[in-house]
Amino acid sequence: MGDERSVDQALVERVQQGDKKAFDLLVLKYQLRVSKLVARFLRNSADVPDVVQDTFIKAYKALPNFRGDSAFYTWIYRIAINTAKNHLVSMGRKASGSNLDIQEAEDYGASDWLKDYATPEREVLASEIQVNINQALSQLPPDLREAITLREIEGLSYEDIAVAMDCPIGTVRSRIFRAREAIDEKLEPLLDDYSHNTSSV
């Protein structure tokens, strides 16, 4: 990861010296990841390319002020999140839980919450868990949902999330803890039912 950061920093410095092709390389490198992130915030997938383009335009304009205090990847994520939120506001919609569709739950399917249950015999339970996680996510306040998404789906470190969300690391830990707690609360009755049913068989 350190190597990736130094490669990015070298490209950033080339852009700052007027090399536009170096920025094209950064766009190619991060376009897919930024698109996936933006898609999680927007209900209308047709809007994703515009928001991604706006993100990179903003990044290009802001790049002269980029000092490398954080990784380029973290910095561009922060711009993408803000651009997506601004887009929703301009469209008259708030970034609400309804923007998270079933794909979000499927992404969570690969996480620790589902690993123990993803056997063929437990497919029904797994799909119920996905639905419950999806519902729990949709009911979280935006700051908690954003933190847990960056952690569990994007795999960012607490440090990177703190930079991306522009808040202290303690706040990040607290948001992720509260988000997990809310999701666990939704899953608990389901898992209790499942363990009672299997123990009585």
C-alpha cells in the first residue's frame, strides 16, 4: 500500500508540474473504484458517470493544493462522497437509506456477518439476513451508514475514513460501533430463531 501511495504521489507531482497525461493515469486507475462508491450514494445509476466526471474535474482543479497529507485515494474518495451528496441535494433528494439497494446487501453478503451462514442448507437464512442488513442500513443516519460502508465495503482503515469523513478517528470508531450495533440488533432475533429451530430438530 505504501508503494501505491508513493506512485500516486509521483503522478500528483507530475500533474502539479503541468503534465496532464499523469492525471489521465490517475483517472484510469481510480475511475472504477470511484464509480462503485458513487453508485452506492445515488438511486439513479444513469447519474453516476456525471458525478464521477464532476469528481475528477473538482480533483483536477484542487490538485495544485494537494500536499500529500493523506493518500490520493483517500482524498479523491472524500471529493467523490461530497460530489454525490451535493448532486442529491441539487436533485431535491437527500442522501437517504432508500438509495441503498439490494446490491448493497449482496456486497455485505461477503462480510463476516454472513460467512458462517452461506452454506447451501442455509440459503434461506442468508437471504433473510441480507434483507435485514439492507433494512438496518437504510435506517441508519447518513454519517453512520457512510462510515460502515467505507469500512466494510471499501475496506478503508479507520485513519483513511477519518480523513474521508473529515472527523476525528474516535468519532469514526464510535460511528462504526453504533452502526454495527444497530445491524446486530436487527439480526439477533433472526439468528435466535434459527438456533432454536435447529436445536429442536
